[in-house]
Amino acid sequence: MLTSTDFTGLINRRFFYNFLPIPATNQILLGSQAPDFRLPDITNNLTVRLGDYFQQKPVILAFTRIFTEKQYCPFCYPHILELNKYYERFVERGVEILMITSTDAKQSQIVVRDLGLKMPLLSNPDCRVFRMYHTGQALGAPLPAQFVLDKTGKIQYKHLFSFIDHNASVDQLLLKIS
């Protein structure tokens, strides 16, 4: 785990905008259509539109907390590594994982490089998509969450952050794929 104490870049507009705690909510119901969005994919240097996956393949949206390119949420860092390690298992089952972070493009490029990310890392520094999915926020960043979408774009499973159960495991996510 990265243990650097360099907090350069931590105190920014996003930090203040997400500082006050807002819990995740269950406003997005299972079986409902996933809200569509467009975000830059830092891993592959292109723009991703979620709706382009509909009618093609299931998608896992993995919202994650990365404070800066060197400061990770202690619950999210191992989750990021686990998803990256098993990314091919999802691809073999015809599923795409879209990891979404609130770090800006420059910070996200460093994360992709340093962690050797294989899955798309989508940059959402204004946190608009986090808010669309009602993931919540605290201490300067949106909270993590995972959503499994079937190939029609309907939400089949969601996991919202709690201190008891931080992130859905690879096995949980694989079980929820339809």
C-alpha cells in the first residue's frame, strides 16, 4: 500500500465541495435504468459513454475514492488492486468494469501508470456522476460504490459504502453478473 505523506493536491475545489458528510442513498432502485453519462477514459485516452455499452454487454461501475495520485482511501486501495488483478476474469465473461474516480486527468494518469491499471479509469473531478448515482461523500471525496448493470443498462445489483462493508468483492460482483 502506498504510504506517502505527500498531500500535495489534496486541498482543492473538489475537497471543499465534498468535505461535509452526505450518506449514500438508495434513490436508484434495482431494475431501474442506469443514468447515462460521458467521461474521459484515462487508461485508453478516449471518451466513454455508458449508453454505448447497452445492448452489448454487462457493465460494472466501480466508484472509488482516490484523494490524490499518491493518497488512496485505505478501503479503496486494496479494492482497486483486486479489481485490476482479476480484470481478465470479468472480460472473459463478457463484462466491462468502468472504474470512476474524482481525481483530475493529470492525477488519474499517474494512478493508471503507478498501479498498472488494465481497466478503464474514468475521471470525474466535478463529481457529477457520483452525485447522479447518489454515492454520498465525506472528508473531501465522494464515497465508493459498485453497480452491476445488465446488458440493457438496468441496475441488477448495487453496493453502497458502509464502514461495516466497504466495497463489494470480486466474487460478489461475479455472482451478480447476468
